[in-house]
Amino acid sequence: MPLERFFRSNGWQLPVALIVFAALLVACASRPRGVLQPVAAAPSASQVDMLVATMRDRSENPGEMFSGERAPAAAFAEITVSIPPANRRKVGEVAWPRRLPPNPATDFAAIKAEQLDKTAAEKWLSSSVRKSQNRSVLVFIHGFNNHFEDAVFRFAQIMHDSRAHTVPLLATWPSRGHLLDYGYDRESTNYTRNAVENMFQYLARDPEVKEVSILAHSMGNWLALESLRQMAIRNGGLPAKFKNVMLAAPDVDVDVFRSQIADMGKQRPRFTLFVSRDDRALAVSRRVWGNVPRLGAIDPEQSPYKEELAANDITVIDLTKLKEGDRLHHTKFAESPEIVQLIGAPLSTGQTLTDSRTGLGDTIVSMTAGAAHTVGTAAGLVVAAPVAVIDQNTRENYGRHAGALVGPSGQAKQSSSNPDCSNMNQSRVGYCSR
């Protein structure tokens, strides 16, 4: 489909659409970057202490700690996040500072941010697990378009609001945090697979750790599944202490998922799949990925999914009826108070997360992730625009790209790399961190 026809079929005039989207983004103030420079604690604030394992390269900015570039080896850090009291924020909300330094009485803030070597990281983990209630670990793997601080603050919010009694371990991979760097981000998950598998292998060997759960979001589902698959092939199965794997709105090809599950064998954790058929971002993702259904947007009551999920003992929680979060229906996972606490409950009790235990039927958790590759094309911007307009974290990057594609006269610049939407074998709608 020619580019102009693509716009008009969606009710847009090409130059007008790009100008409007660019204007909307420029008009929105962006939040400050480099918010991880430690500040003094506030007596009224809560604290979440987490271990970080990453394949990101170190940043020269101390308030950023790690960049979106790839490192040759894994690095580690201990970060303590201060969370303002309940009367200053809503459950599910990350209270980003509007200026630096953050005020821990009203903002999320780092009160400790120290890089560790591998030995110190292992000591931190063993000590924390021994002190924990059930000697369990929760590994969180974030999605596409996340700066380091995005992943840190979101995981801190999840841990705090879920009230989970478990040791938090953030596995963060090299994402540049730019809406139009999907291709780089996708390859970064492949680059990180061995490191995440090595981390899983260490948790399996550590006698202090009695239980491991994994929560993955969007593109992070690909990384989690591939790392577990590698581990299962290498070990002839997955360890019994790996209890729960929660796949939140995975932007994963359903056919690929079938092969990943098969390769893990019969000895594997309890998988819980969160789907939402009204996930608008995944709907676009399906279209731009060759119309192959995305795992996070299937109808679990339809064949062949119903039979396959039952045969593989995969619990499915359908959130289609839950109308919370933003207009794309992709932030229910972390922003609904009931849902985020629901996720924490099994992590604290040692139970697996099942629909019958929750009592919420098809209204539990949704996150979305993203999709596409049309880097530097006007078509790619328009596919991404609904997410960027809603989400403040992408605006500063998206506005720059939109401006570059609109000439002085308001006419869109033609891309020589992909001028026709019919040639897009990958495109982007993407998860945008909140």
C-alpha cells in the first residue's frame, strides 16, 4: 500500500498527520533524565532494595548508571528506591520527579545506587534470601523502549504495590529507550540470552534460594522464554525450584511459543499467560508481523489455543473485560491496585497463580509490548504515534524523529529504504514505559 493511501485509509492526510503528532509531542513537557543520583531518605517514604544484573554498558552520567548500549560482560548493582507515602501517589503509579534532585517525600528517588562486582552481588543475594520470608526470588525482565531508570522505578513500584514477600532481582537488557530503535532492542534480547541463562543457572545452584519466579513484560517475554529454553536443553529440563513464569501481554509469535514450550520438556514451571483481546497495540503488532497472532492477544476459548493451552497446563487469565489503564489497554498489569496485589500474593504464599484462586475470572493483568521495525519512515512513525502521544516517556524521542521526517513546507520526506507500507515485514507500535 503506498504511504499516502495508508494515511488516507486511516482518515489522515499525510502532512497534516505528521505535523499534528509532532506538535502534540513537542507541546508535552518531558521529565528529567538521570534520576538515580542518590538523595537523602525521607522519614515518611517506603523503600525497595533490589539487585540488578545487566548487559547494559556503564554510563558516564552517575544519575543514569547504565546506558542503552551493550556491554561485553554482565554488570551488577544494588539500588534502593524510595517511594513516597500513600497520600502522595496512587497505587500503580510511578511518581516521576519533575525536577532534579528528586524529593523523596513526593517522588520516586534513589537513596542508594552502587555498582557491585560479581562476588559482592552473590553475597548480597545470599544474605537477602536468608532474611526473606520464604527464601524466594522474583526476576523481572522489562520490555521494549526502557531506559535503565524506567526499569528500576517500574520494578520498585511493582514490588511495593504488590506487597510481595520475595527478593527482587531486575534483569535489564540493553534497550536504548527510543521508539524507533526496535530493531536494536530486539537484537539486544538475543545478545542477552546467555547472560540471563547464566543467571538462571546460578539461582538453580544456590542452596539459599528455595523458589524462583519470573515476571516478563512485552519484548522481555522473548528473552525469558529463550533463556529458559536454552537452560532446559542444556540441563535436560528446568529445576523444580522454578515455580512460576508470568507472561504479561507477550508480543511473541504463537508458533514460536509452541516450539519454545516443546523444547523445555515436561519438567517446567507453572506458566501463567495474561491476555487481552482489546489490546490495541498488539492488534497493530499482529498486522505488521505478517498477521500471525501475538500470544498476548489470543482468544483462549478458541481452537486451537484452548486445546493447546490445556495440554501444556498453561493457566490463562483473560483481561479483556478489565477497562483500566490508558487508551491502548496495555498498562493494566502495573496500574490496577487489585491486579498488582494479586500478582504479589502467590509470590508471598508460595502458591501458583491460577484463575480459581484469584476469583477475578477474566479481569486480571495486561501489559503490551511492541512491535515494529520501519526505522526512519513516516509510516513507522504513524504506526507508533498512538503510543507516543499517550506515553510521556517516548515523547522526547518521537518528536525528534517526527520533526526530521517533516520538511519546512509540511510535506513528509520520502524514505528511500521503505517507501511502501506493503514492504514492511516488521513495524513498530511498541510498549512505552510509563
